Amino acid sequence: MALQKLSGDCNRSDCPGIYTSGDGSVIVQGPQLTATEALTFSEGEVTVRIPAHLIEEAARALGR
């Protein structure tokens, strides 16, 4: 799967990394959040904390 970086870069201490794939999905790479008492997970699901500025940067990169 080919990914295009929208914002962040975990290889440069700017986690999480936010990417888009060829099918229009958004992919997030970052450290797994462990304090998630309010959430119930299905098998294979995890949470990642995303600072608001990275969401804004990703939205700008998508032209939104």
C-alpha cells in the first residue's frame, strides 16, 4: 500500500504521523495510548493520541 505523508513524522519525534492511502483512507502511526478507561475495543483495535495541530495540518494538506 502506497502512503502519502500529510503531517507528523515519527522518525523525527513529531508523532503521530498522519498519511493518506490510495483508496482515500487516513492512516495514523504513533505510540499506542494505554489509559483508555472509557473505551471498549474490538480485537485488533488500538488508540493513538493526535495533537490538534497535526489534524489541522493534515486537513490543510488535503485541501480542507
